[in-house]
Amino acid sequence: MTSPVALVVMGTRPEAIKLAPVVAALRREGQLRPYVVATSQHRQLLDQALEPFALEPDVDLDLMVEDQSPTRIASEVLSGLEPILRDQAPLWTVVQGDTTTALAAALASFHAGVPVAHVEAGLRTGRMDSPFPEELNRRAISLMAGAHFAPTQWAVDNLLREGVESGRIHLVGNTVVDAVRWIHDRTAIPTGDAGPPLVLVTLHRRESFGEPLERALNAIRRLVEERAGRIRVLYPVHPNPHVHGPAHRVLGGLPGVELVAPMGYPEFLAAMAAARFVLTDSGGVQEEAPSLGVPVLVLRDVTERPELVESGWGRVIGTAEEPILEQSRLLLDSDREREAMRQGPNPFGDGRSGERIARVLAGAGER
């Protein structure tokens, strides 16, 4: 007899990275059969993330078009998932985080009467415009979810304040720690690098488009120019034209700056591990860096991961040029300052989140 199905939906690189440990744990558990649906909200980046985990989708909706809008993605995911939900009749639909894929998959499942399991539930900034549209997405998913897998106690407390029943909330840690450890066990990830200090940059969020991104890029340019030959910047540039164009216009051809295409996940983690620090507006990087012992400067006004700041591993500094320059200089010039940021415990878990989630879903499926 075939095991009942857990539909696992992913469309972006972070979703694939953070759901791969859940899929692996469900397969080991054996009570629920993971049926993986890729929406390909980000085609190339999703494929890069799937490869190191040897994860192949059962169905690929292949929805990506150039310069796509969240509205188009949502409508295509809704229509694409409807027949899959009908044919597979899953016991659960598993979504991760706050993407348009996750929101639309949760809504399609809600319409079909399929319970939604939300991985990385409970993150909040309190601002609908930052991050946009992710803050709305994750709040809406919480309204539809039957199981909330919170990465930290802070996330648990957010859900409780919003009236979510305590019995539906499960404190499991963040599955990205599982993913980083899985890669680390199979790949030679360095702990340092020879030569001038390396600064890793990732900037791509929608709310950064335009003036905020321009300010951040100009700050990076000034930093490199004032330290000519004494610093290296590695920037895997997101293919979105709102990012790719400005990045190459402001930083392209600048000595000491390497603008590269998005990297495979093991290569990206290796670069992060070798970095002096990271400049980022990414959510996932805020969680990966402490697992690799690297301080983070967050180029956003707010973060839904305040545990990063409370633990000392990160600082939220916005996108104005002077704070970026000031904090970057501090971490480049002071070993003491950098080491002070690396002393706290990893606030995002112990690398066993996937198996905790699989046990909860399998147990609920038996009832």
C-alpha cells in the first residue's frame, strides 16, 4: 500500500535549501511520502539549490518569465496546483517562509481543504512595507496553517500573541542549519582565506530596488576605492534586472570587486566561510552566517530575525552610505570588534529541525 502524501511546494532557492532537510527526513520517517512540486518562481536559482541535495521535483510547473510580478506568480501557482491537489489528495501541504509561491500554495490548499504546514512560521517585522511583500505573505499563511513550525522562541511568542493555538505551534529550530551542516559534512568548506580580507555581498530584495540599492552600492564602491588593493568584494548578483543593471553599472570593472553569477550552494557557503563579514539584505544569509562563524551587517531598516542582533552575530544598519562605511571599516580594522560579534551561540538551532518536523507531520497523519 502506498504511503499517504505530503505535498512539498518550493519555488525559490531559499525554499529548496530549507525544505530539502524536511523532504529527506520525511523519506527516512517513512510514514508520509513527500511529493515535491517546483513552481520555478526562480528557475536557475532553484535548480542550483536542488542539485547539491540530489533533490528532483515530482512535478515542475516551470512558471518563471522575465521581470515577473508577484501577481502573475500567485495566479499561475493557484491554477497549477489545483489539479495536483485533487489528484494527489495529500494529507498535508508543506510550505516554507514567505514567498509568493508559499502564499499561493497555502491558499490553493486551503481552498482544497488540505491542511497547511508552515515551515519557518512566526517571523515578523511589524511593517507591511519591509520586507515587501514577504511580511504580508507570512502573516496570511499563518491564518491558513494547521501546523506552525517556528524556528525560535521569539517566533513562537509572535504566533501566540496573534491568537494561534499553542497546540498547533512547534518549536523546531531553523532547517537552514540542517542544510548547512549537510553540505559541510560533504564539502571541504574553508575557515579562512589568504590575501586581502574578503567581504561577501548579497543584495536583491524587492524593497531595496531603486534608491536604497543605489545607496548601498555607492557605499561599497567608496569602501573599495579608499582601500585599493587591501580589500576584496565578492558579489553574486541576482539576475533580476532591477539588481543586475545597477550592480554592474556602479561596481562593474572596479578593481577588487568580483561580480559573479549566482553561485552553487556549496560554493556560496565556502565563500561565506572565507569572508571577514557579510553585507546583505537577505533573510537566509542572516541564518547561515552564524552557522559558519561569520558576522553579518544587515542592509535593511528592520529584520524579522532579531535573534541575530540579540545574539551579537549581526547588526541592522540600513542602506545609508555612512553607516555602511562606518560599520564596514570597524569590522575590517578591528579584530577585537569582529571577534566580539562571534562569541554568541547560534540562535537558529542544532541541525535537527527536519526530523522534528517529519515526526510531527507523521504523527498527525496517523490520527
